[in-house]
Amino acid sequence: MDERTFDRSDQHASVIGLGTWQLGADWGDVDDKEALTVLEAAAESGVTFFDTADVYGDGRSEETIATFLRGRPDLHVLVATKMGRRVEQIPQNYVLDNFREWNDRSRRNLGVDVVDLVQLHCPPTPVYSSDEVFDALDTLVEEERVAAYGVSVETCAEALTAIARPGVASVQIILNPFRMKPLYEVLPAARESGVGIIARVPLASGLLSGKYTRDTVFAANDHRNFNRHGEAFDQGETFAGVDFATGVEAAAEFAALAPEGYTPAQLALRWIVQQPGVTTVIPGARSPQQARANTDAARLPELSGQTLAAVRDLYDRRIKDQVEGRW
């Protein structure tokens, strides 16, 4: 699979990576054996970028990745984790002592001395404007605890603030055919500054697979059930912030745009890969079959201008007014 570069850190990632939130929690149940088979399928398909977080299953996702990589010592995978969501979300908690403590825990979970890439995990907005926060992150690099750092953001404004910080290697942001606002300013600014873009929630929590109906029922421990209105964390993380009923109808239209040989999910992933400035996109997977199908999108032909225009028209008609003012 093709790889792209995080220019500021000189690190590389497959254009389609693997998001491992599903392997930790909040997506229903995935047992340990099944989680390892997902990681294996992704790696065999050319994935060289795993994204995780210390809060996914309270460390379970990090530990599962460590178990997998211990059994594959010759495999090169860039592992990015995130920190900050295990404490009260106030700016005062984003200090060097806490960063060291959180980093120590992730290094133990991952079984490494140096974390490849650590990201602040959607912290309170004032954190992005704090010199002390970024001085502390620089210290983690100087202490050789982390090789590089980035941020995960909820809004385009947060992304632009972070990109202006010279030490930020990556920005992780929601980007998919139902969340196009980052295309306007964030991706151009990232390209100009050499900041890598990690596109998350690429299938709008599965909406863009075209498999859901208004009657679809999700498990009680699935965020698509308990966070539809932002009850547990930012609403944008669930269905990319789109109202479920609207999303189901728009997803049916989206599925009809898939060229021959594409699934709707592959159309969404291919659309993201083709956006200038995207470094990697991190779909999750609950089965080896899903992991392989996701990576296949990187090998499909480029989407035509006609298809791209049709996707944009659908967004403008059905989705734009719901999401652009908020994120």
C-alpha cells in the first residue's frame, strides 16, 4: 500500500491505517482473539499505521496492539496513541507532570520505551492556545518519551490553532463525505506547514456503509446508542454529528453513487484518500473481512470528477447545514 509522510517528524504511514477504538470499547463487544485477528488482517493488507488511545477500553486497545506486535517483531507499524481523556476535562489538567504520568502508562501498555506519536485527545479548546502545554509536549520529546506529538481536534478552528504550533506533527480531525468543512482551510494550511492529517470517523460511525435503516438497533454499550446527542462526549464523534434519520436517508443516496466494483464504504474511503493534504485515514474494523475491505479501497481506481461532484452535491443538499456551523 502507498505510504505518505508526516513531514515535520519524517514518519510514514499507509494511506489507509487502522483505528482501534472498536477493539477497546464503546462499539459493542469484541473479544481479545477477534481483536488480534483484525490487527493481523490489517497488517497483512499493508497497513503500517495503528491509531489508539489510553482511554479505549481503559488501556485495553493499547495492550492488544502490544500483544500483537510482540508476536511480529519484524513488522514495522507506526503506533499513535492519545492522552488526556481519563481525567476531568479542564485546562488545568494539561500539565507536564500529568503528561509524564499518562505517557508512562501508555508506554507500559504498549510495551515500548518511546511512543511513536502521542496526541492530545480532543482537549478543552483553551489548551490549543497554551504555550505551557506545547512546551510540556516538547519536553516529552526531549526526554525521549515520545518521538513526535500531535493533536486530535473537534473543530476546524482548533485544527488551525494547532497547525500554527511549530512542534505539531499531526492533526487528527473528522473528515468524510458527510463532514467536508476541513477541506476549505484546514487541509490547505496543513499542506503548507507540513503537518500530517489523520482523517478519523471516515464512515460516519458506519452510516456511509449504507447498511443501516431507521430501525437499526445498536447495543447498549455502543456509542451509536448512548451518544447520539452528545450525552457522553462530543456529538460529532457519533455519526459525524449528523441526525441519524437524515443520515440514513443521505447514506442511501450516497450508496447509489458507488462506481462499479466499489462498496459504499470503499467509496467513502477512496474519497478521503483523494483529498490533497490527507496523510492517512483510520477506519475501524470489527472483523478481518472489514479490515481487508477497507484497505482494498486504496487500490481501487481514482474517483472520477463526475463522482466527486455528485458526492459534493449530496453533501450540500442534505448534510452541510447540520454540521458546518458547529464543527
